Amino acid sequence: MSSVFGVWGAMRLSLSCLLGAFVLGASTLALAAPAVTCTRTFSLALHDHGLLYSADTDAGIDKDFAEELIKRSGCKVTVTLLPRARIWQLIEQGALDFSLSGIADEARNRYASFAWYFSDQFYLLVREDAQVKSLAEFAANPALQLGVIRSFRYSPRANELVDELSSQRRVRNASRLEPLYEVLMSNQIQGMIIEPFDYPQVHSEAIRQHTRVVETGDAPTPHGLIMSNKSLLIEERAQWRALVDEMRADGTVERIFAKYLPADLAHTLVDF
């Protein structure tokens, strides 16, 4: 009799372990592969900005990020290249579903949602001969002009500088970085807002000899996947946000950043 009970006990234990393993496996699978509802072909736009994406090389952090995100979703996504200002217009209209490395503000939060995947600091790059050591000194000199990318927003103090100088007609807009470097070197502007993705150009011999980097004093600003509130349901946005969170959690985002930036800087940007 005891041997029979022993057999049944062992079977019950085995079944219990098997069921537990199945539940655990199912839970792990659910966590490893967040479901995205692919109801249609989605649209995503990149913008030309330093190491985030270069149209010249067709490479960059955001392109790699987009490819991994699309692969994990299993959805069909049409990827295009657009000016940043146009991207925000289309996101607001619901004519574009996604873009990348976006920064939130009060106005954008009304028509877009975000899934954060990195955070970085902004700096003021100024000409040496401007003799400026702070944002306040730059603002105080009416002869100094600032260059920005059209529709870009930055960190709080950098935004205050841009807004103040815009009201004084001391801001020059461009659609991408390269024209700003050109007018900075020709002294048509004396400063521009930069971030770590712009470092390769800043460290070039021609620019380094004539400029200095000034701290804004701002904390790092979150950047993320931009999702149109008009074209995507709340449930859909939650699904895509879960994919981004998974890419951060399993180290994929950091590996993408480390492909283009020093490992310690890559870690700092994605560990927030």
C-alpha cells in the first residue's frame, strides 16, 4: 500500500512541477514577446541628425533602433526620411504614426505620446571669439546670434535661451545640423545647441579650434519613440511602449548606442 501511495505521490509531484514549469514558461514567453496588434501598415519617419541618423551613410542609432523595433513587432512599417518640423506636423495630424528621439513638452503632449529609451544633456557650442562662458552671457550680448534646428525643443534652460533670443530676432533656423556648422564657422551665428550625437563634428579639427562647449546646467532630458495620439489607439500605444521597455531591459538599446558611442557614454545615456 505504501508503495502505491509513493507512486501516486511522485506522479502528483511530477505533474505539479510540470504545471509550474508550464506556467512559468508561459509567463516568461509573455514577458519576452509583448504582443503588438498589426492591424495595418504603419509609418515611421527618421530625421537627419548626427549619429542618430545620417542620410549620407544611411546609418545611425535611430535607424538601428527602428529596425529592431519593427522586427520585434512583426508589423509592416514604412520608413521615410523627413525634416523634423514636418514630422511633428504629420504626427499632430495623424498622418504619421511614429518617429524617434522625440522630446515632450506641454504642446506636444496634447497630440503625441512617448516611450523613453534614452536621456541626455544639451550644451551651448559657442565661438571662442564670442568670449562667452555661460548662457546668460550669450543672452546679454545683442550682437550674438544663435542657430537652431527648426521645430527642435531642448532642455528647460536651453529652451529659455532659444525663446528669449527668438523674441529678439536673434535666432537662425536650419533644417539639419550641417548648415548650422557652416554658418557658425563663417561667423554668421556665434552659438548653437548641441548634444552627444553631434560630438563627431564638434571634435573635428576645424570646429574644435574655434569653439568651446558651455554647460546649460540642465538635467538630462528624456528622448523617446514618438506616437501619434490621433492615429494610434491608447491600447496600441501601450503595446509599442512595452516593446521599447523590453528593448531597454534586455540591453538591446545599450548595444545599439555602444555601436556609435563610447561604451561608458552609451551606458550613461540609456541608464536613467
